[in-house]
Amino acid sequence: GFDLLSSPSSAIKSSDIFYPSSMAETSWKVQRAITSVEGDSNQALVAWRSLGGGDERAFKDKLTEAYETKFMLAPNNMKGAEYAYDGKTVRSGILDRSFEISHRIGGDTVANWDPTSDAPNTFMYNRNDDEVELVVVQRKIEPPSETGFGSDELIRIKSSAGGAFKSLSV
């Protein structure tokens, strides 16, 4: 297992998830669908909701969810954001996490994330008048290269009892 409460800083192998530089300053329409759930489906539903999932029917009935997201150029001070491509050093793109959460949840959602802050792996948002805190406690990436890229994150979710999850029927 992994200790979510006192994870070592060495568990975060990268400043953020890096995408090819060509993705920076672009917007995308995302279509996301749940295809399978392994393990406790109620826990999976809570995680899906806390990461911005909306209508519970989209989760339970495996409907396609659509929302807009965008990418930004990684800040100059972000460690590891540069990579070589075609003999040149280029700066990676990163996901605008505030924009994505705000657009995925919709409504009056206010999301706060600053990739240049002292805590770039923490972001918060309000949903149903409850503040939700998401903290990346483990991250592994395959930086952009000619062969592709990839990533994996483990996120700790913090919300008051009931709070963002009070509308769930779990």
C-alpha cells in the first residue's frame, strides 16, 4: 500500500505531467466514458466525482461525458519541463487543471491551482459550497519523445464530511 497521509516527496518524480510542446496554448474537447470499474464501485464513484465527474448517471450507465480543457506552456521555473525534439530544446505543455475542473463540473465552480506556487501539486475547488482539496502524492511520467509520452498520478482527496459527496447515493 501507499501512505496517502505522509507520502515522501521522492514519490513525486516530476513537477507536473508533461505533454508535447505542440499542445501548449491549445483547447480540446474531451469525451470521457467509464468502460469498467474494478474493486469497490462506491469508492470509484466518489473518486470520479471528486475529480470533476458530474452526473452520477454518466458513471453508473457508462455514458459519454464531454467537456472542454486546455493546455498551457509549462512555466520557465518548472523543473524538468524541457526536452529535446528534432535537435532542439523545447518547453513542454501542461494541463490547465483549474480550467479543466471548472469546465468539467460547470456551474459556479471556482478552482484554484497555480503551477508556479510553492505547492503546485495541490489544487482546490468549491462544489456545492464545499471546498475540495486534491493533492498529488505520487506521480510517474514518460516525458514527451519521438516514441510518445505517458503518466500516472495518485491523488489524495480531502473534503468535509458530506460536503462535495452529499448528493451521492452510495
